[in-house]
Amino acid sequence: MSRVKKASRHVNQNEGLIFEKSSPGKAAWLLPPLDVPEVDPAKILGASARADLGHMPEVSEIEIIRHFTRLSTWNYAIDLGMYPLGSCTMKYNPRVNEVVARFEGLANGHPYQPEKISQGALRILQTLSECLIDITGMEAITLQPAAGAHGELTGILLVRAYLEKQGNPRKKILIPDSAHGTNPATAAICGYSVENLKSNAAGMVDVPSLVAQMNSDVAALMLTNPNTLGVFEQEIHKIADILHDKGGLLYMDGANMNALVGKVRPGDFGVDVMHLNLHKTFSTPHGGGGPGSGPVACKQFLEPFLPVPVVITKSDGTIGFDYQRPQSIGRVRAFYGNFGMHVRALAYIMANGPEGLRQTTEDAVLNANYLRQALDGTYELPYKTPSMHEVVFSDRRQATRGVKTGDIAKRLIDYGFHPYTTSFPLIVVLEAPHSTRVSRLDEVAAARKPVLRWKPVSQ
Ligand SMILES: Cc1ncc(COP(=O)(O)O)c(C=O)c1O
């Protein structure tokens, strides 16, 4: 029996165009006879009324339904198969989260509802805040940012506001070359210049370079930890000390916290401010660009600068929002962020409990190392440092046969995976995927000049 598993293919990859199904006289509608006076559209719409509708498909209702239903099965989704996008891996979204998020009182709650009838929703925000503070070892939090990159923006604005308040505005942010791409973009948007920090042979921050580059111009180091190579910064305490000794702050991109939850806490190893990606670590969905959620947790000295409003317990014991915060960086998001994501994250945290969350972390690291073990030898492993939440291979070996990472990714499509960075180094991969309707698109042209409209050849 063949050991190669069959791809889980789409229902039908050879769906024709709806125009190809068209035949004259067919219609998907049936209207009752007109019982009001007929109106000439041109009288109402003037020159905008179109007399000639061009070439339209003529199909029956069931043909339309089947056509679009079949097309909808081409949408790749986490519920259909693995969706491994490197560090931003799409994770399984437990159904219990969805059940809880659909509870009527939560799903239909309105942000303009008076606080006194929103106590349940506010309690969710407060409980989630407490859980995330506990998990990260930080001291204060905002749940407002709508994505990881938005969290970075918020976090670096806190750093900037704090340093300005100290009368110590600085110019630069240091960013290791293993950082996530959004980090330098964030620093630049906040008005800082970005200085690149070298990685060493182990894929970690090169500490002597940090010592050499750290000075009183540096506002912060933005560190993705574990970084995008899946490597944990083993000298994190020393890194924090180097920053702090010269008056700089340590920002941690905590999007990869799924490797750390329940094991270590950034607040304990010197981080001053960080963001979390609820859609990466706390099982909330992240498709089609969102909605995401990127809470920012910080130490107490940054708390006065948090975005307004903050959730507080009032003197009468009820929960509410506090807007009276003169040092706040202001609003970063309408209302209080993507509340539905907060509900889902809290459902996930409570369903697992501390032991379950720790187990999830262990499983994430185990899974990455399982793949590492399985593929090491076939693919070149550029960094031998132990892997945390992910492992990165290079295509160096395959490249000698003309096969690049992109070819390998394409071939994965034939096996039912959304493309990522490993597959089988067969020479046929140069033309993969073979099982899809179209094989290789010109990716740049498809992204920049997509042709989304069908035109008859004669036009
Ligand atoms: C390490 C890291 N930082 C930041 C981000 C940006 O997060 P988002 O895509 O939610 O803006 C990602 C991607 O998810 C990431 O993996």
C-alpha cells in the first residue's frame, strides 16, 4: 500500500464559469404579474439608467445555488485543514468559545448600554484582564487594540509618552533581525528611527552588539520572544538589564506566547510592556484580516498612559469605565475593542484552567519539535538551538536541484495543506500544484492587477 496519503481535495476544482452554464431563456426568478403602472427607469434615473445590461448569464436558480456553493468550498479554512502560516499559524478555534460568544446577552449587548445593565460584559473584560495580567506577570492592561500590530503601536506609544513625561524623549528603537516585520513598522510609525540588531549563530540577540548599540538615544528594544525562528532569548534577563541600565525600556512582542503560557512570565524576566495576540495564543479566530485582538500589558509605571477608557471597580462596587485619565495616550479603538474576541479568549482560558493552558504550551512546543525531528536531515536546519513554538528550515539542500521554498509550498497544496515552508523535494514540484483548477498564477500580477470580471471574448 502506498505510504503517501491522498490529498483532501476540494469538492470540484473544475467548476466552469457561470457564463458557460448559461443558455438563452433560463431565469432564476419568477415574479407575479405586474399590478401597478409600469415606470420607465430613465424617468427616475435619467442618464444613469442602463437600457443595455450587457451580456448576463441566464441560468436557473438551482444552477446558481450549486455554482456558488461549489465555489464556496474553494475557500480554504482552518475547519477544513491545516493552515500553517509560519509564526502566524492559524490555530484551532474551540467550538465552546463560539457557543459562549453567541449567548444572547453577550452577542446583543450594545456598547452604548448603560454601565449598570452591562455588568456581566464588564465583568468579562475585568476577569480577562486579571487572567492575562496573571499569565504575563505584568501589572496593568488594556484590551482595546484590535490586532497584534495595533498592540505594538499602543505599547510603543506608552513608551513614548512615558519617556516624554520624564523629559527624556529618545530617538531610536533597536530591533533584532529575527523580529516580526510589524515591529520596525510600528517603531517608524511612532516616529522613531529603527536600528537593526544582529542575531548570533544561535539565532538569539547578539549581546555584545546590544551593549555596543545601547545608549541614551535608545527608547526601547522591541523583542519578539520566542522569535520568528522559534528561538527563546536565553539571555533575556541580561538583555533587560542592559536596556534598563541606560534608561531604555524592553518591549516584548508576545504574539508567540503560546510557547510560554504557564511556564514563564515576561513580567518576571524584565519586560516593561508587551502585547498578546489573542488570535494566536488564546484561540480566537483570525481569518480574512480579523477581527483580532492585541491586548497590551505593562508595568505599573506605564499604567497612567494606557488608552482611555480603562475598566475599574467603582466605589459602589460596580464595574465601569474610567475616562478621567489626563496622561492617557487617548483612544486607540472605538468602544473597548473587539469584545466578541474577549469573550472567546476568556472562554478558552476558563475551559482549560491553569493546568490545561500549561499543557497546551507543552503540546505546542512538542509539536514543533516533532516536526523538527521528522524533517531534520531532509531539510537543512539553519539554527540548532532548541525549538519553541515553531521550527524554521531552509531550502539550501533542495536548492541545489533548483527547488526553492516557494516550489515546495506550492506542492503542499496538492496534499490538502495551505502552503507553508516544507514538503517533498521531488522534481515534479517545479510545476505543483497539480490538483487545483489553476496551477501557477503570476502571484504579483494576481495581487496587484486581479482580473475579477468575466468579459465575453467579443468585448
Ligand atoms: C510575532 C508576531 N508579531 C506581530 C504579529 C502581528 O499581529 P497581527 O497580524 O495581529 O497584526 C504577528 C502575526 O500575527 C506575529 O506573529
